[in-house]
Amino acid sequence: MLIARRPLRRACLYFGLLSSLILPALGAEKSRVRAEDYVIDAEIVPRTHHLSARAKVKFAALDDTNFGTFELNNGLRLTRVTDGAGKTLSAERVSQDNAVRVTFPSGIAKGASGTLIFEYEGTLATADDRSAAAAVPAR
């Protein structure tokens, strides 16, 4: 019986260690903002599959946060992000998630709302590319 407990104890230890590494990572990807409304003005050239768009996204903060993550197909290039007052904001591409992370310089309190305007363009080569052409909060 002593021999059987040792592998079981070791398996439990490894499972606990693995859980402690995975669970914080899963929590870190939790969406911190929720889109409440958005309007997309787009120009599409069917012959070349080129898309130019401007998306006005109204959102609410789910937690106190300094950034928001929004989905944007990797085939589209973000050219500018502004807040509701027209101030340009810093944004970085998170290509493994088909997303863009926008930094809020002053932070946003839980429950507060705001507006972001995304300007982007690109060429979508396949039908699969068309599904994520809007900038919306990542899930």
C-alpha cells in the first residue's frame, strides 16, 4: 500500500502545481470591458477584397482597468484609435488572440462607460476572414 500512495501523492502534487499555473492565466484573459453599442462605417472593394472601416464602440467597464481588449481580425491593420473626445490612444496588436489592446491613460472605474473609435483597413482573402471584421470586446 505504501508504494501505491507515493505515485498518487506525486500525481496530486503535479495536478496542484499545474492548476496554480493555469488558473491565473485563465483569469488574466477575462474581458474587462463590454460593448454596449457599436456602429461600423465600412467601404468594401469586392474585386480586391479591400476593406476600410471606422467603428464607433460604446463600452462599459466590468472592472477597474487601464486597458480594454477588442477583437480585430489579423488581416486588418489598425490605423488609429481615439476616445470620444478625439484624443489618440495607444493600442497594441495581440495577434495570437486576433485582438487589439487599447490603453486608457487615466484608467476607467468599474461601471463607467466610454466611447472608442477604431479606424482600420486591410485585405481579407477568404470567406473565413470576413467573420471578424469588427472591433468588439474580446471574450
